[in-house]
Amino acid sequence: MNSDQLLKAYYFLKLNRALEERLLTFYKQNKVVGGLYRSLGQEAISVGTAMALEPQDWVAPLIRNVGAFLVRGFRPRDLFTQYMAKATSPTSGRDCNTHFGDLERGVVAPISMLGAMIPVMVGVGWGSRLQGQDRVGLTYIGDGGTSTGDFHEGLNLASVWKAPMVLVAEHNQFAYSTPTHKQMAITDLVERAKAYAIPAEIVDGNDLLAVYEATRRALQHARSGQGPYFLECKTMRMRGHAEHDDARYVPAELVEEWRGKDPIDRFTRRLLEEFGFSRQQLAEQDEIIARLVEEDAEFADQSPYPEGSQAQGGVFAS
Ligand SMILES: Cc1ncc(C[n+]2csc(CCOP(=O)(O)OP(=O)(O)O)c2C)c(N)n1
């Protein structure tokens, strides 16, 4: 990354976190419709992978990938209004949280069933290959999601067809309340990809630059016609599954250990100590972020709910 990109990465990491912190306040005020799923401690994965994409590539973010939406040009207000089911949201209040996309921005809206986006993104990558276009499809999966049938079928299909697809597995130790060792007899998710002859690597998911560089390698591999690539990003889910879940099943020492590996703290230290940024430069970004988050939070708070009569608009082709 050059220095512009480094500063951008800082901006997106901090924006990702500030946005979710503001959402937490809305949640406590009972203004969020449904659950609030956070990516606390996992921000470097969404931001690092999305920043590695080329503009023509496609990405399918899941609930923990707010950072990918931001990198692709969505604003905090898009997430706020989605979470609050406001008429001004990308789905006009018809769907919640991260259940939205935008074909113009190359963002495919997620399907809730875990693993289902893998065959979809295999199709996106393969379709673009058939059209002679240079696009890679990238999506994400949690450790729990790697135990679904769609994961295995999708990876097998991707490998046999050599589809330009990159799968980023966020190994955050828990699938809801189930620790990885209680749902699979392996410790590394890469084993699952290797079973389908897909090249796979383990990445420190809390190191933004490591994630970015590994994703560049993965995309290069997929783009060159060699087929899919699998990244296992080791990380930790620092909150419950969603905010209603106090995660009492997670040992306190484990959370403490990972608090010391916070991806934003680590990246900030490197910017200051290794890449020559000043505290002043970072503080300027923090101010821009705080203003944007407040402006967009206000916008969402003031936005109306949709009219009932509009419920079917955009659902069926006219
Ligand atoms: C096929 C399927 N089964 C169950 C669910 C309900 N569900 C949503 S998220 C989740 C836990 C996912 O754990 P993991 O894949 O490890 O991702 P994480 O939440 O840790 O990021 C479950 C069981 C679902 N969405 N899809």
C-alpha cells in the first residue's frame, strides 16, 4: 500500500468501528429493528480484503463485513437506515441490517443461509469468465458456515470449473456459542479447502496489511485463470453473536488475550512507528469520521418509516 492507501485503510477501519459504536447507541435506544451484529475486532478483514479488489470485481459481504460496504462506497447512513428500517434505506425499509447490495457498485446482497453465497459467487465469477470479462467474485464465511453443505458443494464446483472466486473464512473461534473444536475435528479451516485442491493460506486476520497482501495474491491467482483461492483469517469475535447475546460462554481470558491484538491499535502503531504518519494526521481523520457519523446518524434518526402502501414496491417486476 502507498501512503494514500494506508491512510484510507485507517479511515475505513475507524469508520467501521465508529459506525457500529453509534449503532450500539441506537440499539440501546430501541431504534434498531432486529439484532445488531458487530464486527468488533474483525474490521481488518473486511477492510483489507475489500481494498484489495479491483473496481470491476464483485463482493458479497455478510453481517460482519460492514467495512466492505464502506470501501465500496456506501455511507454510514446506508447502514444506519437499514438497521432502523427507515424509508431512506437502500431497501426502502423492506429489509434490515446488511441485507442489501448494489449492482452498480459490484456488491451482491447476501442470502441469510450460511454458505449460500459461495455457489452464488462461483456463478458470478464463472459468468464473467464466459462473458470474457475480468472479474473475480469474493465472499466471506464464518468458521461455523464452513460446516454447511453449500460451502462444500460451492468449493467443489469452484475447483472443478476453475472459477475466479476468492473465499475469505473468518475464523473467529465461535459459531454463536459453539467453539470450533466442538464442531469440527480439525483446527485449521484451510484443510477443508485443500480437500478440494484449492490453494489456501492462513492469515493473521488482525493484521490489515497481511490480509491485504494475501488477498492481492488470492485475486491474482483467481484472475489468472488458475481457479479459486481460500484465505483463513484467524481472528476473534469480540462481542456476542449479536448484541442480545452476552457471550457468557466465552472465557474472559480469551477475550483479554485478543484485546491485546486489536487490529486498529496494531495498525495505528505501525502507521506512527513504521510509516511515518503523525498523530495530527490521524486525528484529522478521526475528526472527519466523527462528523460524518454524527451527520448520518442524525439523517437516519430523522428519516421517516416507509408507508405501508409502498411495501410491495420494487419487490415484483412491473
Ligand atoms: C444454514 C444456516 N444455518 C443456521 C443459520 C443461523 N445462524 C446465523 S449466523 C449463525 C452462526 C454463524 O457462525 P459462524 O459461521 O462461525 O460466523 P460468525 O457469526 O462467528 O461470524 C447461525 C447458526 C443460518 N443463517 N444459516
